[in-house]
Amino acid sequence: MPFNRQRFIKYALQFAGWTLLFFLLTETFVRFAFVSSPTLSSKVNGGGMEIYGFEGYGFIYYLPNLEIATPFSGSENIVTLGDSYTQARHLLYWKNYSSVAEKALRSQGYIKDIRNFGYMATAIPYQIGIGKSLMETYHPRVVVIELALNDFISDRAFDKTAPFYFQIDAAGNLILKSLPEQVDNYLKLPARLENKPAFSFYSRLSIESYLKTVRGQKTGKPDVETEQRSTDEINLNTTQNPNPKKSKAAQDKILSQIFALIEDAYGETPIVFIFRPSFSKKDNQFYYDKDAKRIISLLSQHPNWHTMCIADPFNSSFQNGYSPIGFGNTDPFSGHWNINGHKIVGNLLAENLISMMENRPIAAAVCNF
């Protein structure tokens, strides 16, 4: 058959058009929905897989007890804890900071198994609540906790629909509370969640609303008096409190009790706290405000606790043209850590873990206030 230029151009354009349409539809889907196994049993018991596309593009494989897989297994354990920054649904699971640190350690001859138990929307009560179970099960040499100022003072720490939460009694004492069966089962929710199809499609609004409804049914209405006390007593923004001196005394009392709960959960096991900085779009700078600096200073006073402040490394990366936050399908200067941010944190963490194992002072991302 003789070559027909007009027909060739026609089919070439059709092929290009259909290909472009396919990629546009794929992009639209992963941008507004995610495909995931909605059964928490697959996360609690292992084998669950999650594909995420709201912010960045991520894939997670779950091991038992909500552990997120890392590239290697076996040998002495190091546990990482935190919220969505540690869970890192926005990346392939072998690109998060836990995996980066594990690979960096092994490349230098330190054969350690970093076990990632990060989970979204959790705060310091969750890390305390599962602490003893983690210690008894995994016996880690070091515990790593990623957190920020709001882990201590935000409403999330006092949210009665969370698996673990704080409550302040009439005498001003801090109490760690939990939903029924949370201590031994981590985040296992009611069985009605486990009777869903293997794969389902959820919009951001529908899944958050559904989980909130289920948790609300389990806990009932919040205690108004307790919620009011939690907001007034722990609020570190003294400009909103009519009595700053009394507020600071209450804050110090609450913080000291939080630190005591952390110590009770993890004993003398060394802890590395990775303290997340805030970001100013106005100044294009990562920073710690005075309240964050105060908590970091208090944490650093404990002989077995170490703090990592990553504002300076993040600023250096930003100034060199590599933003550590944001993704191509979102605002590139906001949101969670991207692959650059996780690479920075993971490598700095590996440096400090090596220093600790060699009984040297940590030197990477040291908090100098």
C-alpha cells in the first residue's frame, strides 16, 4: 500500500490526542481521589496497600500494627513516630525519612531496622499511648518522635474522638485517656469499617466525614468544661489570656506532666525529637517562634533526649533552589515535606543516630537557641 501522508497525520494526531486524554483523566483522578484499602484490619494485621494522590503521589505498604514498610528488615530496632509527616502518604514509602535514614545507616555499616509507626492526625498523646506496647514488642535502641508546637497545645491533643487524648481534671492535673481497646490495638476502629469492599474510591471530604462520624458515635458528645479548660490552660499565646503569669505557670505544669508521661512510656531509652519548623511565605523562611523554642529548650534538658531543629537545613535547601515542602500538584511552598525534605531529614537523622551509637554528642541539626 502506498504511503498516504494525510492518513498518517490523521492517525498520528488521533493517537496523540487519545494518549493526552488518558493522562489528563489519570491526573484528574489522582488529584481528586485516592484508591486505598479502607479496611483498617489490613493495616493492623499487615498487608494493606494505600495509593494516595491529593498532595504528591504516594504508595504505602503496611506491616502488622500499622507499621509502614522500609527497604530492610532484621537486626536491632529503631522506632520512628509522628503524624502525617512521618507516615508520608505523599511519597513512595521507600522515599520517606525513615527509609532514607535506614539506607544511610546501612551504607555506612550500621545494620539497623528502622520501624516506621507514623500515622496521620496524631499528636503527642498517641505517641505516649502506644509507647509501652512498642517498647515491649520491639525493644528499640532509640525512639525518634517527629513533632511540632501544636502537638502539645492544639485542640488535637485534647480531641476526645482521637485514639489517645489529654484531659485536665479539676485540680489541673493532666490525664492520658484513650478510646476503648486502643492501648492494645492501636488504631483499630469499629468492625463496621472492616466490612467494606477491598478497594473503594473516596473523596477527601467523604472519608474524613465518615471517620469523624464513626468516632463521634463511639465517644459521644465532648465534655464542654474539659475542652474549655484544655484551651485556656495550655494556650501558649499569652496575648489571648487575660492573666499571662498564671497562664505560664499552668503551661509549665502541663508541660512538665507531658514530659513525665513521655518518660514513663519510654523509660531510659534515648529519644530523638525532630521538631518541625513553621514557614513564612512572606519572608520565605523556616523558623521557630518563641513558644517552640521554649519547648525545645525544655526537652533538651533531659539527659536521654535529643532535639533536631531542621529550620536551617531547610532554609539552605530553599535558598539553593530546592524547596523541602510542597508538590507539583499543590502549592510548591506549602504543605508536607516533599522528597527533598525527607532526604534532608533522613540523612541528618542517620548522622545523629551514628553519633549516639558511638557515644558522641549529636552534631547534625543541633538546636542552638
